Amino acid sequence: MRLAQGIVIDKEKTFGLLKFSALRREVFLQNEDGTVSTEVKERTYDLKSREQGRMIQVSLPASVPLKKFDYNAEVEIMNPIADTVANATFRGADVDWYIKADDIVLKGKATSTIGEKPSKAPAIKDK
């Protein structure tokens, strides 16, 4: 069972301050024969949530470049949606919650980053 559109989240009230931790896992597509391909389907990141008081996992589509922010960098998730997957059991159902988002960006950045630290080019001195 799945919610039709997921639950739209007020990210400030639900998560509060978010800090980047790490890439948790990559999910790969399957080939027609059932083997795992090398094509990434989605990536899940660990973020520290002040309001939740614990680590949360947020999944992004593979079309979003790999995120490599500094540890504990303040981040913001774009358009988060919570959804569930329920599996029937003999005693009712087991429900798993997950969070998906369009992107994770550094706090205060209006647009998505490419996920890499900016490089500082060495100054060129004229001699």
C-alpha cells in the first residue's frame, strides 16, 4: 500500500536545522535477467535533524549529481515528501516510512550545486 501522492512536509517545523553527514547508499537498477546493473536509480543521504533529534535518511533521484558537502555543513532539502510502504503480516502490517526530495543544497543557496567543493585556482603572478 502506498499513499497516492505522499505527505507534503513543512520542512522547518518537521526537521529544523539539518546538517549533512554522508552518503548512506546507492540503489541500482536491475537488468532484464535480474542482475544488478551499474546504473544508479537513487542515492540516500544521512542528515542530522535537530527537530527530530536523530539522523534522517533522504533519497534523491539519480539525475541529481552526487553530493559531497563537508561534514556538518548546514543544508536544506528541496520539496521533501514523506511516504510509506506497508506489508501485510499475520498480526496486521509493518509500515516503513521514507523521505524523498528533489535535491539537497547548502543552506542559503538558491540553486542546486553540483555537489563538489569549489576549487581555488592558484593566483597567477606576472614576472
